[in-house]
Amino acid sequence: MLPTIVMEETDKSMEKNQKTPFMQGPFCPIPLRHNDQILIGHGSGGQMTQELIRQVFLPSFASDPLLLGNDFANLNLPENIGSQGHLIVSTDAHIVTPLFFPGGDIGRLAVCGTVNDVSMSGAIPLYLTAGFILEEGLPIETLSRVVHSMKVASEEAGVQIVAGDTKVVEKGKADGLFITTTGVGWLQEGFQIGGEQARPGDTVLISGSVGQHGIAVLAARGELGFETDLQSDTAPLNHLIQEILKAAPHTRVLRDPTRGGLATTLNEIATQSNVSIQINEEDVPVLPAVRVACEMLGFDPFYIANEGKVIVITPPEEADAAIMAMRNNVLGNQAAQIGTVFPHPQARVLLHTPIGGTRILDVLAGELLPRIC
């Protein structure tokens, strides 16, 4: 009689379950395969995670270290680098709304941002790692577009993505997609480049117009109130910087003016080097579309984020060579000399205006445009 009793109890249980909504029980449903959206199961570390890696990440990031499947990358320095020098490492987290904007997207931003941070030491970027925080419900097609964009940007920079990680959070917890990247590069002996290296008498240069990235992202949000064809300047600057260093080997400072823009970055350099910097307002390149947008919105273009520009501070005798090197590269064809470094105990940044006056460019107090890079 025991089998009959078991069957009766099972039938009753099935009847009860048929009357109860599926998700009210203590059961975790198995997600269906071939989903077009990110599910919590994609962050489990199990089969769904492996499928996501094989279907989305490996087709774009299939470097030899990644294909081995380890939790680390055992890397050799390229033979042309040599054995003398220093390892340079930089890491960054990237958030931007919207994920896609004119001239770029969060994937291109992540690669270029970290490549540029490594490059500001004068180093040659070699490898990147990437971490992805994915929100449940993110379309797989969106993730694939971002990953492909990262592939294109890394090929443009000449670096490999050699390790990574993926986590999934509940819907509403991650704004779609966050990316963290770490960059590794090699700095040859002989370079002393950093924000603390500026000296009185040095010349301040900029590789091109300022404010494009911030205004392009703002336009993509539909917050300008008018149409514009402005593109973000997001780009890897490592090749440009190597050309600058060949022409001006005694370059003191390289710095990309990202969040906080030109003014905030110059203040950081002035504080690090215990000097003051004066720039001439008329000499700083600003595109007409950026200037108009800033005037309408009450913004100062000197505080708007950039993602494809570099501040270069050199001894005065190497300034012309550095400008020529930049202008010979498409990413620096608007390069200009914008100011000088001078001694001052309060480490200020001064702006010489077209009417002959001078005002202080202070550090940006807060976030001018949130979720920008």
C-alpha cells in the first residue's frame, strides 16, 4: 500500500502547486537558454556565466591569456620593450548616461580612459583587464555592442584585454552597465613625468579644443534644448603621446583633463608642483558649438569633461617641437600653446581675459555633469 499512499500525496501536492503562483514557492526556476537579456543566472559563475563569456566576451577579447581560462594572466613583456624601466598600473571605473552617445559609448570610454591614464606617465600601455557590473534585464545585444566597441578601441590603442570578471545585480541596481578597467604599461628609463614636475618658466600646451565630451553626452540626454552634431572626443592618446615624447623628451607633465575639465586639472598640477599657472583665454581652443551650448546653459567650457585631450607642460625650448608633433597627428591637429608656469606660494591658476583682466580659475567644487565618464 505504500506506493499508493505516496502517489496520493504526490497528486495532492501537484494539485496544490497548480493553484499556487509559480514564484510563491521556495523554488528557483532554471532560466531558459538563448535569452536576449541579462538574467541573475548570468552572474552565478556557472553554466550561464560560461555561455555569456563564450558568446559575448571571447569573440572580441580572445587573447591567449584569456583563452587559458585562469583567474590570472601570466604576461611577458614584448621583446621590443626591453628589460629596463618601470611597470605602470592604473585602474578606473566608468559610468555614463546614456550608455551610447555621439562619438562613443561606455565601452570605448572604458578602454580609452584607462589607456590614457597609463599613457600620462609616458608609459607604453600593453594590457587591460575589465570588470563588468551588469543589471538584470540589460539586453544582450546592448552588451555585445559595448564589447565590440571595446575591441575596436583596444585594437586602435594596440593593447590586449587579458583578464576580466562579470557580476549581475538585480534590476534597478546598476543603471544598465558599469565597467571597471585596469591598465598595465611599461615606462622606459629616463622619463620623469608627473604632476609634481612642473617648473617656473615652463610652457603649457593643450592638444585641442576643450569641452566636447561633456556637451556631447549632455546632448545625448536631450538636455540641451537644441540640435547639435557635436561628437565626443573619446580616443586613445598613447600613440600621440609617444610622438610628443620623441619630439620633446624632457616633457615634464602629461595630464588628460577629464572630470572637472581644464581648470580643475591645472589646479591639481599647480598644487602638486607648488607653482602657479597662467593661461590666456583667447589661446584655448573651444569649438563654436561648445561655446554656444555653455553660454545657453551657464557653463564654463574650462570645467567641462574631455576624453581625448592632453595637457602638456614642457621646458620652453621644447614647446614648439611638441606642438608640431601634436599637429601632425589627427588627435592633436588643434594643438595650441595656452599659458606658462610661474612661481607663486599659493599655487593658483589664473586666466588672462580678452579685455586685459585676470581672474582665478578655482577647483570645481562639485559634479558639474553627473554620470559623465
